[in-house]
Amino acid sequence: MLPGTSRRTVLRGAVVGGALALTGTQAACSTGGSTAGVPRASSNAATGTASESAAESSAPGDRPRPRVLVAYFSRPGENYYYGGRRDLPVGNTEVLARMIAQRLRCDIHRIEALDPYSRGYDDTVARNVREQDADARPGIGNRLPSIRDYDVVLLGSSIWNVRPPMIMHTFAESLGFTGTTVHPFTTHAMSGLGTTEREYAAACRGATVGEGLAVKGEEVANADQAVSAWLTRINLQTGTPS
């Protein structure tokens, strides 16, 4: 809890803290925007270009790999950090999304707000309160036309006031998830997965919502083992990070 704030304020505004600034050469999938919808792009971990598609064939005799999309919303800037605040050049959820993508053949899509969120903590807290109270659907600047090419969607965000940011509803409700499995992953200050599983079960129409992963924002840079264990439990192909 921040000095001079009430528990209600922190619960309304705990924008997660603690992260590691990664360069483009550390990501197996591009993080500058969407590579979704290009399911046969080739992988190039050294340059951070579009990921190799999950639809690529496995070795003869192996079961086909599921086609995977990592879609996430992440906010850099002033974040919660062990009761205080810290400025992050790369948002916690983006750090975690890159870590996940390094272990998968996947496409990746960074959800970008049409009206970008402030880098300031207090401004973001206030905006989130307004959006939650109004049940708002913030606009997305880079909408995906479809996710029909994917079997599995790993849906990532921070947790704000026990819930995913309302822009995650905008994303989920704009797409058809029938036949898709959704696994949430979150970065948080104190709320774990929050209400993501329940909310995505309603918003991702037609999807099966599976086991999620929650990582404290302050600990996200050291989440390698947790990520690998989670991907193994949900039966996704893992590999050695680049």
C-alpha cells in the first residue's frame, strides 16, 4: 500500500511494479505491434521480427503443434513497486509476454489503446476507476480482424483493481473465440489472476478458459521457471530461450 493512501485506493489502482527492460534482440516474437494474421512468417529471434507460426508442421509422427497467439496489453511508465513507485521503460506484462514467446512457436499481438494511457500512476488509477465504474470499452488502435487461425490464445494484462483493464473486454468481445482455448496470464501487485478467468469466460464467447499464470510485477524478471512450468502444464511446446 502506498503511503498516505487507503486500501481502497490501492485496490483500485495497483498498477504493477518492477520490471526488466529488454531489447528487441531478446524476444522470439516481435513486440513492436501485431504479427498476428501472418501465421507463416519465419522466426528470427536475433532481430525481433515476426514469429514462426504455430501452424508449422511438427516432425513426422508427432502430434501437430497447436497454433498459438500471444495477445497482451502492457503499460510502461510509473508503476507500483513494493509499496512505492518505479518508472518502467518496458511494462511488466510485455516483459512476461516476451518471456513466454521465447519458448513457443507463436504469433504475438500487442494491444494498443486508441487513446493511450498516461505514463503517470495517479492519472492511470483515476482513468481506470472511471472506466470500471462506467463499464467502458476503450478503443483499440490496432484491432485484429480475426483469430480464426489459432487454436490457443494466451491473453495477457496487468491487474488493476482486481480486474483486467477494461480494454481487454474491448479486445475479447470484438473477436469470435469458438473452438479456441484461452489461457490468461497476468502481472499484479497483490491480486493474482484477479477476475480474469470469470471475465474471459463471459467475454471470449465460445472459448474454453484454461489454467492461467499470475506473476507479481516486482518478480517478473525472475519468472523463467514459473513460465516454463506453466507452459508444460498446459501442454504447449517449450524450448530453450534465445
